Amino acid sequence: MKRRKVLLYVLLFSLILAIVSPLIIHGEKNNEPKYGILIDANEAKLYLIENNIVIKSYPIAIGKYDTPSPLGYFKIVNKARWGGGFGTRWMGLNVPWGKYGIHGTNKPGSIGWAASHGCFRMKNKDVEDLYSRVHVGTPVVVYGGPYGLLGNGYRKLIPGDRGSHVLAVQIKLKQMGYYTGNLDGIYGAGMEKAVLKFKLDNGLPYNKDITESTYISLGLKLFE
């Protein structure tokens, strides 16, 4: 069963990379190992993939409910040797709506729990091992449930919110011609106007809250 699950992770990682971005992985041009990272936010696990084989898994801490971790496809854009609450290493991700990364911690008891402000915490010995293997440009896929950017389901959104759910709504609003701003995962003024216009046109309660009825009207339905 465990082997089957690992194979499914590799397949998931490969499929997401094939869909969302050209393969840009360290080592592609010089026959060195090709690394990728898959994070399962539900299981609080980080998997290191080398040449399409899972070679390591590490327990992590993910974001709390009010400060969820980002879902989707990202890349490592910088690396540093930090300290304090960020432990001994930092690997920054190119998340458009905020500063997120994979880092160590001075609170090892938080590992395995939803305890961070959105970043992915690792034990210092684990983050040092990962840091030594991956490079700037390494792809990172974060999986948070069966519904893509919606993770495990709907989440009420209000102006000022940020995250993967906001991005999913922005994409739909843009496809339908209501939103002309950046796909940045930030519920700002431009998105507010788009939401209100969409709700008015579709007979929804005229407020700025994005709830289940809004998601469904946008075509963001949850399927079993």
C-alpha cells in the first residue's frame, strides 16, 4: 500500500509539471540528478523526487487554518542560511501573494501540525539535508486535497484575503471577462468590483463575501 501511494505521488508530480510548466529542474543540461519537491499539505509531508523516484520523505509543519499554506506549482527562487524562528536554512518560493518558503524551526514540536503562518517548517537536520540537494529553480508542487487550488473544499473569502482560493476565483472571473487585474491571489479593490458585478448579473446576494453559492455560480463545483 505504501509503495502504491508513493507511485501515485510521483505520477501526480509529473502530471502537474507537464500541465503547468516546462520542465526546468536542476541537472537537466548536464546529466546531474533532476530534483523536484512534492508537498502533501494534508499529510504534512515533503517528498524529494530524483529522476522521477521518491528518494526521501520528511515530516513538516504547514499553515494554520487562518494562515493557510499556498497550494499549486512554484519554484525555489532563493536560498539562505537564516536563524532564529526560521531555523538554520531558508528556501524561498515564488508565491505571488506573499513571502513563503521551506525553512527550519526553533520549535521542533510543531512539526506534523498546522502551526505556521503559511510556510513549510522542517526539522533543522532535515532542512539542511534538503538544502544541500536542491537548487534555485527546483520545482515545488503543493497538493492540498482533491479540488486543485480549492484544496479540500470551499473557504469563505472577504476583501483582503490572500491565497490559493482567491487565485482560483480570480482565474474564473478573468475567464468570464469580469476581472482584468493580475492573477496574484490577493482579494483587492479590482477583484471586489468584479465580484459585485458578477453577483449582480447572476442574482446572488449583493455583498463582497465569496461563499459556496458564489463558487458554484462561477463553475467551481466540488465533484466526488
